[in-house]
Amino acid sequence: MPNRLAHEMSPYLLQHAENPVEWWPWSDEAFEDARRRGVPVLLSVGYASCHWCHVMAHESFEDKETAEYLNAHFVSVKVDREERPDVDAVYMEAVQAATGQGGWPMTVFLTPEAQPFYFGTYFPPRPRPGMPSFRQVLEGVSAAWADRREEVVDVAGRIVEDLAQRTGIALGSDAPAPPGEEDLHAALMGLTREFDATRGGFGGAPKFPPSMALEFLLRHHARTGSEGALQMVSATCEAMARGGIYDQLGGGFARYSVDAGWTVPHFEKMLYDNALLCRVYAHLWRATGSDLARRVALETADFMVRELRTAQGGFASALDADSDDGTGRHVEGAYYVWTPEQLREVLGEADAEFAAGYFGVTQEGTFEQGASVLQLPDGERPADAGRVGSVRERLLAARERRARPGRDDKIVAAWNGLAVAALAETGAYFDRPDLVDAATEAADLLMRLHMDQRGRLARTSLDGIAGAHAGVLEDYADVAEGFLALSAVTGDGAWVDFAGLLMDTVLTRFTAEDGTLFDTADDAEALIRRPQDPTDNAAPSGWTAAAGALLSYAAITGSSRHREAAERALAVVRALGPRVPRFIGWGLAVAEARLDGPREVAVVGPGDDPATRALHRAALLATAPGAVVAVGEPGSEEVPLLQDRPLLEGRPAAYVCRGFTCDAPTADVEALTAKLGG
């Protein structure tokens, strides 16, 4: 019989609906049941495309004996971290504080009052050196609860007290200020020290795409002319694009590389990674004209539309790392890797030999069981582009016949906001109206399905039905970012109004009196503490994303209230940027925009006039950090930035303003480009 998860909307929870474990979703009823029975709670947190979550589920949660023990001694609660990032955040903080590390699956044992007392991540079915089996953990926790319950409850209470003391971000002064020139230079020096000059990126293995740090470096280069900043971006982007972390056949990036050289990925593909990286490569092309950056931006955009777009017009969360390897076994990377023999089966002897050299496929392999992850080894630049195209096309067609990885069809508001921004800009830069259309459809879905008239957001939806869980700060910030980017590209000012509703909610529901920001609204479900984290992880933190959206919205509307809120929020970047620049890259990028203005560009003219379109394109291609753009007919009242902007002697014109000071309008594209650093 299916368990209680059968009634949930999360694909991850539905994956566990047939488990013999009597799972509960996160709910008051689950903890009430634990109090009634006098047993502890097992909290298991993961997500649908998590490889080790699948492994632990197969080894333990699908095992009848393990399930019987769990059902007898615990109330078991399953949480999708993508659906409930607030629950994940507060207990992950406890796991990291107790063990020094974290990850998923996250395994936490709680009192019936939701207070944590024992922590871990993946536990195997049998003991390993330094790691107990899951059954041993269950028996140990159960014995402690039965024999030393008072002590366990006391420990849990002290853990919650310690977490409460961590709440609150110290900004370093009574009048915190946003970062200045010296702070951003110190952040640049910090990134330079951590830069891997041989392989690109920052730090060692595992190596994650540093999307937000790259955006900061691009903006820093645009503002200061720093060649070192641009060189780090170019080297990292080329290394990733030529590595196995990038899908050399179908486009798109895997979540991270298990090695320091980008060779072997953890094969799951996340929407947020691809949205952020699509935008990075598009911005790198904008700065340098790089053919590689153009190709990767477009291929990544096409990947998102082709493989992640849902029937409702939004974008699914992720593709699994695992798939059927053709023998009935679910194996990580099976969909993506190749052996020389498999190349010969598809291409024939001559083209297989060519493909093996071009993509780095060897007899020994770079992955498991002699298989290779496709990459472009250094120095391999064959002149026969037609042959490369033919080989790639045939391999991709053959791969399409393999069992595909599973897809998590859940629509996450924040990640769709990131996708809207990336697709709108990429479509505009490269004259791909289909990408702009895809961005518009996704934005329309967010507005219609996820957003109510009060400016409140639902975190997720599935199959056209909004979920019950409230949006968190990153949802409001990233959706507003997407709406503002879409308005800049399409000239539709309604998206500015929708962004304004979201930003007003951020100011009234997520912002403390001192300007610090919480991850959850003031009327959200109360957890053991209210999460508050300004540091960027795989995507911008809600805090830094909100600072960026507030700053852009203020520039478009002239709102001093939103500008001041952005500057207060940026104070945390001054505190953290020089010390941990890798972990607050988006905040540093927003700080660059603030130092540059950001510049405000109003383009006025008939929409069907080629001169209007040329000025608009020049404005969009400007490298000035965080520049905001509005375009519309003369006399337009829809966007404040366009108000009182007449034509210039009857011709379309562009107005560039910065810090409440405007230059003389221009009708000349080259003059506009020069003003904006494009």
C-alpha cells in the first residue's frame, strides 16, 4: 500500500510513496503522532536528482526489515529540500555545526518537539570503516531514547539554544555601509589567491562552477579595466566548456566535477546551474566577442528549453545523475559516457577513431568500467568543422535512444526566475526571439500560477497546480530579477510593476529594522529558528539576490526607499567579501553595480523603427555593471525611467543617467556604446 507521501506534489516525495517505511510529510500531524507514541522523529532530507539519496533509499528505505524497525521505533518524516529550503537550512546548520560537514541525504533525529539531537548524512546498510550501518544508528538512537531520554532531551535543548545564538548577522558597525573600492579590490585579491591557474576555477576537488564569482569578475573588469579579473573568467569558462562537466553533445552543465580538472562530473543537471552559467557565458561574449562563449551560451539555453521545459511553459528542476545502463541497473552517468566500442557501433571505424581523439575517449577510460566522459582535450582543434558536426549529430541521435535520466518536473519559482533572466538576455544578444518567447512564457507562468494579487509567491508548482509551501526570500528576489531582465529586453513595463510587488513584500515581510534579511517571511511557519544566511551557495543567496533586485528596481523607478534597502543589505558584503569572496560572489557583483551607479538607460522611439531597435540593442550589450534598460514609445508613462523623455529632433534617442545626473540624449549608436562601455 502506498504511504502518506502518495498525496504529495513533490516528485522526490512521490519517489518514496511505495516504500514500506510509513513516511509522513513535514507536518504538525507527524510531530503530534511522535508525542502521542512517545518516540523520536527520523528526519530524512534529500531531492529527486540526488544520487546518494537514491542509493540510501534502495539500500534501507526499500528494505522490509529496516522499514519494520523504523515503523516500530520512530515517526519517519521525509522532506524535499528544494520544496522546503527553510527546513533544510535550519537542520543542515545543526548537522554542519555538529559534524563539520553536510550533504544529502541528510539524516537527523529529532525530539517530538522538532529539536535535533543526532546527525548524519548517508548511512550504509552494513558497517564500513569509520561509519556505522544505518541499522546500528537506528538501534543506538532507539536505545538512548529508551534509557536516557532526559539526557537526550537536554542535549537537544542545548543544541537549539546554540543555534539561536548564531542567529543575527554581525555587520561590524552601528552604521553599516555597503562595500567601497578597497573592499572590492580586497575581494579580487582573495579570488586571485584561490584561483587555479592551471585548470581554471577556484580551490580543489570537488570543483563547482563559480557562476556568481565570475559575474563579479566580469563586472569588476568592466568598471576598472582589470585584465586579471577578465583572464580568470576566460580561463575558467574555457576549462569548463572543454571539460566533462559540460555536455559536449547536448549542451548544458552538470552540477559539479568530482576532480579539480573538470573531467568527471557528478552527472545531475540542475536548472539553477544552467541558468546562471548561460548568463555568465552570454556576458563573457558581450565583453570579449568570444566564439566559444557564444556557442556555450546558446547550447546551454537550447538545452534548458529542449530538456527542462514543461508542458505549462516553466522549467523543471533537474535531471537525474542515474539512468538504466541497458542491463536493468540504474547507474550514474550511464546516459552520458562512451567506450571506443560504442563509438565504433555508431560511427564506423574511421569516424570513431576521429571522435575518440577529438572527445578524449580512451580504452582505459576516464570514468568507471573503461567508459569515458566526453571532453575536448587541450590542443584538439581539428579544422574539419563539418566532420565534427556530423559526428556530434550522430552520437547525440544514438544517445537519444538510451534510457533517459529521470526528470524532476517540479517548478521552483526562484530557479525559473533565473532562467527567465538568462533566456531573455541570451535571446536578445544573439537574435533568438524563440528564447525570449520561452522566457516570457515562463514569466507568465510564475505570474499567473505562483503569484497572488498581494505579491505573495508559492515556492513550487507541479503540472499546473501551485504547491502549498510559501516562497522564501530567494524566490521573491530571483523572480523579480527575471521580470526586470525581461522588461529590459521586451519593453513591457508590466514586468516592472510585478517586480515592484515582490520587492514590496521583501521590504515588509523579510526585512528586519536594521536592514538585515531573513530567508523566510515574518508570517511563515515557525521552525526551531528563523533561517538567515547571506552567503551564496550553488545559487545566489536570497539576501544578495534581493539586494540586486532592489538596486535594479530603484534605478528603474527612482525609488529611494528601495535604493536605501539595497545599500543596507549590501553591508554584509562589506563584512564578508574581503574574507570569503567565493561565497558571496553575487553580493560582490551587486556591489559593483552600485559603485557604477548603476547606469540607467532610457531608449525612446517607435518600436518598429530600426533606429530604436539599434539603440536598444546597444544598451542591452553595454558592459556597464548592472546597467538597467527601459525602452518604449515617446511619452510612455508605463516605466518611470521613460517618463519625460522626448525624441531628439524627431529621432529615436537614448538617455543615460547615473546618480541623478543625466548626459545629453544621443541618437548615435556608437556614442551610446562609448558612454556605456559596450
